[in-house]
Amino acid sequence: MFRGIFSKDPLALESIGYLVYDGTSPDPQALLYASAPERPGREHARFATLNVAGRTWTLHLYALPRFYSAHGSRLPLLVLVVGALVSALVFQVLLANHRYALLQARLLAQAQAATAEAQEAVRTRDEVLAIVSHDLRNPVGSILLSVRLLARRVPETDDAGHRAIAGIQRAAEGMRVLIGDLLDLVRIDTGRLVVEPRPCPLQEAARDAVDVIAPIAAARGIHLAVDLPADPLRVLCDRERVQQVFSNLIGNAVKFTQTGGSVTVRAEGLPDRVRVSVADTGPGLTAAERERVFDRFWQADKSRKGGTGLGLFIVKAIVTAHGGDVTVQSEPGKGATFSFTLPRAP
């Protein structure tokens, strides 16, 4: 730029110049750029302070005596000042961009290092969860088997003994569900959640899940209804996984419905799929809660003890793996309806 401005005046290129310093004073240690080597006999010099991109620069302009002798006056100094200012400004902008690029490169490297560290931490967590959960399954299975055998040996008249056995069984069942949820979480996070779809009668899968939860609903005074079409609805699904979906949705509905309320399981056939819904008369969900209801570890009622907040997260992953979708419709005070779809069997 500087040479372009004075390209038609060779003498100017040899007898004028400028220096740029970082800071507010012409400190030789802070010299950033010099248009030419230092020359003795400078007749005229000017200092200017500029602020560019948040940084302060000192511009030192100078001219040699022969510049004025050749031009016969000091008027050309104005041209010198303008040219040098423009050149210095361009230089400053380029230097600022260079420094910004270096800063961005450092930040990117730090972000990549942090990401790699976080990914390694997640892998370690998943490995620990998988190992611990797998190693716990066998002892819990042994406890459940032993409890069932023990229940047969306790006399029917021993109410205290049967209550104790029932408590042990509930705790072990809860541990079994928790272990299963943790293993599923690892499978989902690592992309290893596998489903094996086969033709399956939907009504059977729904009624099996309802039969398991019906005693719990009855004990709480909740009416559990099943409204399924008379005609068989065959779907392509992994029956064990779909049982898990039913159990989570119906169990949640019973859990959050007050005594005297109701939970209804429905299904309807669509052209290429089947839609299943589980509706309850519970407290319902706000718009903010509906947005987060399928997030991992999220619970609508933090005051309730029990549960991991993984149930609906796993439900969504299982349904998605089947090629279906899961939705929720709810308003505060009007209950909630969770629906999911499965592909129809040919």
C-alpha cells in the first residue's frame, strides 16, 4: 500500500518511511514494523497514537532532508502523513487478524482436547456401568430365586414371615429393574441397543403387561382398563422390548394417578402401523415438563422416592429402534396420554 501510494515518486520511496510500535510510546523493544532500515539525518518526524481493534499503536513518521530539497517545500509532508497512515492502518488490521487467527487456533485446540477428554470419561463411565451392572445381575437373580423357594417353606399362618419375604422380593425386583435400566442406558449411548422384530399379536403383549401391573393398581384403588379392538392387530416387534415399553408406560400412569383415578390402555390400527396409547387421570404435565419428559434422568415429581428417571428415555429409544415414534399429550390437571406406534406385520 505504502509503495503503491508513492510509486510515481521514486525519491519518496527512498527518503520517507514509518515505524509502528505496540503501545503508547516508541519503545525500541515494542517495534512491530519498520518500512525501511533506520536512516540518519531525519529532518522531520511525527508521532501519532492509533486505536485499532482494542489495541493501541504508536506510529512514527519521518522524512529525510533531500525529500524537501527535491520538492522545494514541506507541503509533501501531508502526502507522507496520509500515505503512511493508510499503510500503517492496513498493517495493523492484518496483524490484528493474524493474532485473532492464532487465538482461535489455540481455543480450537483447547476445545478439541476437552472434547477428547470428555469422550474418554464417557467411555470409562459406560465400561464401568456395563461391568458393574452385569456383575450384579447374577447375585440379584439368585436372591429372587432364593426368596421364591423360601416363600414355599414359610407356613401360610406366618404373616410376619410372608411380609418380610415380600419386602425382600420387592427390593430385589427394584434392583433388577435398576440394573436393566443402567445396561440399557449404556447400550443406547454406545449405539448397541438391538431389537429383533418378529410378527407378534399386539393384544397379547398388552394384556401380559396389564396382568403384571393390575394387582398394584387394584391395591391403590385405581381402575385399570383395556380397550383393544376385537380384530387381531399384528405388529413387527421385539416382544420382550415392547413388553418393557408397556410396563414403563402403564407403571408410570399408575404411579402418578391418585386413588379413585383410572388408567386406560388403547390401540388402533392404521394403514401401515398400529398406535397404542396409555391415558391416565393424573396431575398432568406443563408445557415445560412435556419438553423434557423423554430426557434421561428427568423426573416430573422430584419429591417422590424411587425410580431413576430413565424409563421414558428408554421407551423412546426402544420405539425409535422399531421405526416408530412416541408422543405425549397433557395439560396440568387433565391427566396425560402417552402414545407410540409400531409397524404392522405383513
